[in-house]
Amino acid sequence: MPPTSVPLRRRHRLLVLSAGIASVALLAGCAPGGVASSGSSSAPASTEVPEDEEITLTLAHFELGGLSDAIDNLIAEYEELHPNVTIETSFTSFNDYGQRIKLQMSSDDAPDIAEVGQAFTMMGPLVEGGLLRPLDDYAELYGWADRFGPGLLDQSRFEPDGSKFGSGDLYGLALGGNMVGIFYNRDIVEQLGVEVPFETLADFEAAMQAASDAGITPVSLGNAEGWPANHTHSSLLSQYVPQDELVSWIYGDEGASFTADPFVEGTQALADWNAAGYFGESPNGLSNDDALSRFSAGDTAFFITGNWSLATVEEQMGDSVGFAAVPPLEAGGPARATGATTSPFAISSRSEHPDVAANFIDFMTGPDAVDILAEGGYAPLVPGADTSAATPLGTEFNDVWSNVVEQDGLTLYLDWATVGMGNTLFPALQELLGDQTDAQQLTERVQAEWENDRP
């Protein structure tokens, strides 16, 4: 089975004020029937943290580097505020986390708080198994709907039977986000006389053509693994397809169709870019790491990917690399981008201290945590957060990110739509780039998977 795009994204380190990546675990398939809660989730929710008893919570996560440091620093500050509360972390490497978390959450000593991936790869089976506590009562008490836009919260919603995500109960809160955009070589862009940021998609297409006319490969795309072209494809769909239609399809809403005209038009745009040679001679024969290396070496003008590559390109290119949004079809159009929150933190239905767990999640995601999260590498989700960074590249990313988030413009990831969507979409994109299929056939194939594999 080819990996989904998100686990591969997790392999890259992040830079300060760049976003943590969206997590997808390797766990897929049906969970067993509901598990009765042995905790106190049936008791009325409260924001109070008891001071007359020693309380220990466990928190399971898979973060590394600055992201992990941020969690540790938040724990230290929280424990200082609440000396009777101890929060112990349980780390599992990402490659193993998805396979183990279901067993951990099913055990008698389940972690009180766990990082869980959105959609059907992790959260769905945990919800279906009755292993996560709904958080809507805490959301009301703490005002989470006022803190975060609906698009950010909906990513962590699931129907109680695990059959559909994007609606139903809230099961977690995220610490930051991630987003796909256009990394560009400042020196090449200046040489070509191209103005960045781009006002329209046609402006970006003109820039790619200018690079091609100058004998420079416009876009570094390595699609040997199948998933990288998905990010370019989904970025185009984010501009061609009305956001409500695109997100509705990813959420699995009845009547949504990948064969609707805007989906076909966006897919055809990808095919046209390939036919024009904007991705070089054989993008399917190049790995993503090789494509990143070619861009970093100055062999291409642009690289369309997410901020999980931000630290790598800046380390290798310094101030000669910049970041721009994938532009709308028309000047002044809405800011839309492929992206999502990082993996949300959920509360076990077996936790003996759900009020304290919710209080800590509120602390981790609140205004007082913004600086710690930013220093660790999380893009801010809280409106009005300072988006300035230590480098021009970091500031450019955060400016684009904040604009998209303020407009509730994150359009999520196509392979979230079903458990097996990546197994259908990624090979189909390889065939599209290899002239073995066309846009209409690809959209029909993807829609068939959507219709057959939804829970």
C-alpha cells in the first residue's frame, strides 16, 4: 500500500513559526463496537481544577524537535500554575504511533490525552470504538467556538458512530496548522522580471512560461512516490472549485461529486501544466527528495509543497528562497489553500480526570500559549497572533497562513475523503502525468472510490 501524503510530510523538520504537519496514522479499517467509559465523562463538565488532591495525567504524542519541546514547555508552565497536577508524556515514534494508539486507548491504563489524526485513518476508528470523549460541553464552557473558526473545529468533528467526519461531536483541539504554497527562488524570479506575490493563477502560469522560455525548469516536482502531485492538484482545485463544494466532498456529504465541472477543470489545468513542460520531462521518475534538492540547488524556479519543507529549503538556500500563496483565478479572489490543522489532542473516554484534561487542552490552545507554540514551530491558530518571524521566509509563510485562516480558507487534503483514497488518487495522478489517462477519466475513477469506500 502506498503511504498517504501526510505520513510522508511528517518526515521533515519544521522551522520556527512554521506549522506542524497534519497527521495521519497508518491505522485504517473498522474498529470494534463501542467501549463503555470507565471515567467520569457522564458527570457535568467543569472548568475547575481540584486543588485538594494529587492528580496525574498522561499525554500520548509523536512529536519531535521543537514541536515536542513546545509541549514540554507548556506542561511545565501548567504544572507551575497547578502544583498538584503532574502531566507525564508518552512518546511513540510516528511510524509506530498509528498502529499502537488504538491498543493504548483500549487499555485499562489509556492515556488521558492523546494526539490523534483527523478523518478515518485514526480519529474515526477511535470514535467508533467509543474510546474518545466528546468535547462539546467543554467547548461551550471555554468558548472554543469564539477562539477558533468553524473550519478549524469541523476538522475534529465526527458523527458518534464514526461514519462521517466534519460534522457531529467535537473530539479534539489542534495546536497549529500546515499549508501548501509556492516556494520560489528569489534570484531566478528577479532574473525573469517576475513580480511576487502573484495576483492571479494566470500570473503564475505566465511566470512558469517565462522560466521555461529562459531554459529553466519552472516547477520542481518529484512524483515517484505518487503523493507529491496531489498537493499541486489539490492546490489547483482549491482555486477552481468553490470551497464549500470541495470541503463537502472531502467530508463525504451526500450528493458531492468529484466529476462536477470545476473538479474536471482544475484537474485539466494540472494536465495542461504537465503538457506545457512546467514539471520537466519526467516528474514520475523523480523522487520528492530529489525534487527538493533540485530546487534548493537553484535548478528550478518554483517548488509547490507545504511548510514541512520550510526548514530544509531555508537551511540550504538562506534568504534566496521565498514563499507565496497559490493565487486565485481572479484578482482579489478569496484566499484558499490546501492545508489543515495539526493533529488534534483528544481526551480518553476512560480518563478519571476529564475536567483537568480539558483544562490543560484549553491552556495549550489559548492566547497565553501562542509564544511557546510559535517558538516550537507551530503556525498560530489564535486570531490576531503575531506572525512576524526571525527570517523573511518565515514571515512570508505566516502572512499567507494568517490571511487564509482569517478567511477560513483551508481546503483540507483530498486523501482524507476515504480510507483508501490515496491508493486510488495517487496512482491516477501518476497516470495523468504519464499521459496514460485524462482529466475526465481521473475524476470518474476518484468519484467511484468515494462512492464505494465511504463508511
